[in-house]
Amino acid sequence: MGYRRIKEKVIVLKIAQNLATILKKKGYKIYLTRSTDRFIPLKERTAFANRKGANLFISIHGNIAFRHNPRTHGVEIYYLSPTRNERAIRVAMTENREIKGLNYLDQRVILNFLNKDRILASHKLGIDISHGIYRSLKQIGYSIRKIKVRGGPFWVLVGTQMPAVLIEVGYLTNPQESRRLKNPKYQWQIAKGIANGISDYFHKNP
């Protein structure tokens, strides 16, 4: 829940549905982990993608600032990797709150055994999507700062057998960004940017 009770689950589902529509028009086959207002546990999301033999796994989220600081803003993209970056760790701890029985040190030990090639591919995917979102939002007059692409211990990405990224589409605790994220036009442009980034990735990595 963010500024003026904006709900992450509502915003990200609309963006995901827009993304599915755009990618289908481009000729891609899409599987959504959910199409209605229901919660899917983290492990089930990646297991679903693996069963489908997906080429990519995209996890869409809305960010919550540390201590709900209303000045924190920006789109951020993460791929699964061990990290010492404080911001990435803080965001990951928020996203990983469902995980029980594994402290942060335990998680780091497991992450050290990740497939290095998949980490590299996920990083490339994140960069292409960041460029796609940046260009897409610029088209409708939204000037945003450079989109950071960082490695992080995100449990929703653990177990994927394909390149995978987690996209924080904006801070729900920032008044300006929360208003934008409720705007259907803005939601569509975010989805369009992600789709263009995915297309760019496949063009470079057929």
C-alpha cells in the first residue's frame, strides 16, 4: 500500500496485462502467473515459468521507499545476483518478506552457486528493458533519471531456468509517481517500454 492507499497489486496487474497484449501483437507467446486478484507464492511463480519452458521471466513490482520517504523516486531493474549494494539489499529484503526460515546470510550462501551465464544474460536483459522504458516514457514527455540496473538477492527470481529480471516500475510512496502509476496512459507506456526492451534483447540474443 502506498501514497493515498494506492495498491501495488492493482497497478502491477494492469501493467502486466498491457505488456501481455503488446507482446502478443509482436508474435510472442505469453504466460501470466496471475490474471486476477489472487496471491501466488514466490516459489510457485518461478516453478510455473520453468514448467512452461519460458525463454524469459519478468517480475513486475511497485516499490516502497525506506521509512516511506516521499522524496525517493525512480524506476529500478534488478537481476538475481549476490550484492553488497545497500539499496539493492534493502529493496530485496522488502520483496523477500514472504520467505521464512532463511536469514540474509543463508540466502547469500545459496546465491553464490548461481549460474554465471544466466546472471550475465539477465543483466543484459535488464539493460535492454531499462533503455526501452526510458525511451517510451520520454515519448510522452516524462523526463526520468537514468534507470539503474543492479544485481540483488531477490527470492522471486531464485530457481528460474531462464534469464529473469524484477522491475520496480516506480515508488508507490512518492506522490508524483503514485499519481502517474494510476494513469492508464502511463501504465501503457511502461508496458510498451518493457516490451520494446524484450524485443531488443531477442534481436541481440536470438
